[in-house]
Amino acid sequence: MRELSKYKGVIPAFYACYDQEGNISPRGVQALTRYFVEKGVKGVYVNGSSGECIYQSVEDRKIVLENVCEAAGGRLTIIAHVACNNTKDSMELAAHAESLGVDAIAAIPPIYFRLPEHAIARYWNDISGAAPDTDFVIYNIPQLAGVALTMSLFEEMRKNPRVIGVKNSSMPVQDIQMFRQAGGEDYVIFNGPDEQFISGLAIGAEGGIGGTYGAMPELFLRLEEYVKANEMEKARALQYTVNEIIYKMCSAQGNMYGVIKAVLERNEGLKLGGVREPLPPLVESDMAVVKEAAHLIREAKEKYAV
């Protein structure tokens, strides 16, 4: 049986960090990494959806990962999402990630063209083959990728010994159960949808990777504690509080990640920039949303003593 404990816990999805010109900010990346170290999370998931990877170049993503690894200094589990919409660039990022000593790489399926399962499997296995000494995590997010991880495709991918789990961001909680039962103890299934964090853990997920964790890591760490202690009434109440915050952060005209970065500047003093177009930037009226979301987070942290 493989040793998978380093993946079991709260793993925030890392946010894109930009300077005033909209370029990757190594200083911002390192500051955000140190923030996560100080908060005590298990690790970080770098260059995924929250990292705006679909709008970044291969070089951008290399700069981000290099600075995360430097600032983390071995204190965080690092999972690097390396998928691009072509195999060549994905393999280049996979090899680069392995050269930096990350714990695992991850990939969504190719988007736009609806590829057959055997082509998706080949894509993932080619990426994994470019990092032969690194664990591989399948990223299942059908609502954005346009294709779902089926049980037959998961069975095929388990033939690859480097595959250690699934980041499951599909909405049915039952999917976590199905992947967990099929994979058994040798695989980690990560809960993806933040709004169902406790549900995912209850049905079999042993870790979570989420895009809103970074705005309030203390609250998700407390949620994990409640579930592990079987204090489900407390967990449910806190999940409802977290969801209220998430709904608020999604209510702006600008993109949610722009809201989160503004919240982090307000609550934590982190300057991470805006979002990369075509994601919509915040407008003046969104500042009321930022202010309220930041207040709700501070209020919840005080209430739950974190």
C-alpha cells in the first residue's frame, strides 16, 4: 500500500498573482505561499482553475511554480496542475514540475474537441510519462472541461502506477463514493466543490482541494477538525456559514477570484493584483461585496475561535 498521508487534508488552490502591469508577480507568489505555510494547510494546488491557468503561457506557469517551490521550502505538499490544451506543452510543464521536486502533477482532460476515452487516456499517460518519478492526479471537472471521468476511464488510468487519485470537482457527491470504492485504499479522492466539503469527507474523500479555501483557510481547517471528531452538527453550521461567504463572493460583477484577492488584501495585507482578461475585473460597485465578504470571514473566524 502506498504512503498517501501527505495528500490527506486541506489543500487550497493557489491564486494567480499579478503585478501592476498584469504580469506574473514572483513577489506576490512567494508572499501567498508563505501565507499558506503560516496558516498550517496541508499543501497547495498550483496553476489550476484558481490560478487562471487557461489564460497563462507555459513560461508564466513555470515562473509561478518555481516561486511557490522556493518559498515553500519543503513545508507544503505541492501538486502542480500541468494540463494545457495540447500534449507537447503539457509534457513540458510536467517535466519542469518534476525537476522542481513537486509531490504530484495533475491534469484536466483536453477541452473543446470531444475526444474519445482512449485519446484522453493517452493524453494523461503521455503527460505522466514526462514525469516518470512523480505521482499523478486526475482532475475531474466536467462542468468546465466538457467531459467527465467515467468509471471505465478511471479503470484504464489505474493501470498507470503513478496515478494516485482524483481531484473530483463534479457536483454529485456520489461520484466521490464511486471513485473511492473503485480505487480502494491505494487512491486519494479529493473533494472539489467547496460548498459540499463536509459531504465529500463524509462519503469518502480524504482531502480537499478548493478555490475558496485560500480566502478563509482557518474555517476549512476547522471544518476538517469537526468532521474528524464526528461533531457533525458543528460541521454543518460552519459549512452553512462558509457557503454564505462563498455566495457573497460570487455576487459581484467582477470575477470571484478578483473578489477573493481583494478580500485577502483587506484581511491579510496580501497584494496579489486583479484577474487576467477575459475574466471580468472588479468594478467600483463590487467593493461593497468585498467589504461584506471580508467582514463575514473575520466574524466567522472570531465565532469559531480560529
